[in-house]
Amino acid sequence: MRDNARWLGAALVAIACAVGGVMVAAWIAPRVPPVPSVTPVVVAVTTTATAQPAPEPAPVASPDGINLSAHSVDEPHSVWVVVNKQRPLDPKEFEPDDLVSTGIPGGKQVTSETAEQLAKMHAAATDDGAPFAVSTAYRSYNFQKGLFAQYVASDGVAKAETFSARPGYSEHQTGLALDFYDSAGGCALKRCYAETKSGTWLVTHAADYGFIERYPEGSTDVTGYKWEPWHWRYVGVELAQYMRDAKIATLEEVFGLPAAPDYE
Ligand SMILES: [Zn+2]
């Protein structure tokens, strides 16, 4: 055994010396990262994408086949953009270019795709006797700047930052986020919204229209915000249903992004 091991060691050293570090690295490279276990559809896409050596990690794919790199989490127009206290909009003064009226009670504006899905969700909730209305939707950089300054003046910076975002760090600036209140019970921007008819209806059904509760209960250390049962974010049906079925509470967790309890 010892002789065999010695021979093998010598042979490996000889090969390494003969071919050099580059060749050894080339032999090792295709073995990492491992090919993720995915559905046939995603495999086909992955194979094409990895035709050349990939310096970046392989696309994340769940057992259900959702491709978690299908949309950017950085690009402000992306339906999957993740905005938090560590991830301001880039640029901070970003304005969506396809804002339209929400078309439901309360008005305000969101992106066109958000409005389309919102209309369907509102119709279904109303049919089920749980109508809701919009309290806030898109907010511009300048509006957020004024709002935040107002909160800081009345509550101080530390407290203001627990419930309001600095300008450039608000999800409302993407045109993908809305605050709702119950058409019968009210509870605008209050925890009691969770107990209203529409508040409970949304928890069960919103994912089927592409919306997630963005600041869920028990996720303050991840999102940087206290529980806001009234604040909903459009991410598209596929991701919203995936998060619901896999019981993944936040965008930070589903995309493997760092928690953002506070500003840098
Ligand atoms: Zn909000």
C-alpha cells in the first residue's frame, strides 16, 4: 500500500509539473460549480448559457424549476428589483417610465404591469366580499425626501428610520409597491389591517396575482422594517406563488441576499 501511494504521489507531482498549473486548473474547472438539479426545461437553458466558462455562480434553480436569475434584482425597472436599507435604487432618483393609474378606489399610480394584475386582484377580492382601496402607491424621490424629513422632524432620525425610508431607498419609488386599506374596516397603515376582510383575503390569494407581503411579521431583522400587513409588492405570479408554496418570507431570503436591518 505504501509503495503504491508513494508511486501515485510521485506520478501526480510529475503530471502537475509537466502540464503546469494552468492545465491542472483547466482540468478542475468544469467540476465546479456543480450542475444544479433542475427540470428539463431549465436544463436546456442552463446548457446554452454555460457554453463558455462561467466565472459567476450557476443560475439558482429550485426543484420546482423556477429560474431565480430570470430577472435582475439590481435593475430598477426589473419586476424582481430588491430595494432595502442596504440596496438603494440605482440611480437614487430613479423614475419608472410606464406609470399608470391604479384604476381602483384610492387611485395613485403604479407600473402598467402592476396595474393590470392589481385590477384582477381587486375584482376577485370584491367578488369575495373583501374589497380594498389604495392608500399609497408610487412615490417619487422628491416626495419621499419631503416625507422623510417631516418624520425626522417630529420623531427623530432613529425612530423615523424604523417606519420610513430615506429617499432613494423606498420600494414605493419602484412603482411596484402599494399600501392598502380595507374598504369597510379602514385600518390604513395600521396593524389592524391584518384582521380586516381584505387583509386576510390578501394573505391567502395575493400570490395568485403576483403580490407578496413585503414586510412580514417576524422578519424585521431581514427587511429592516417592522411588520406592515398593509404594504404589498408586485413581483409577478411565478415568484409570488413560489415564495408562498416554499414558505419563503422575504425577497432577501429567496434571492440569497444579505439581511438589511439597517443602513450601511
Ligand atoms: Zn408602503
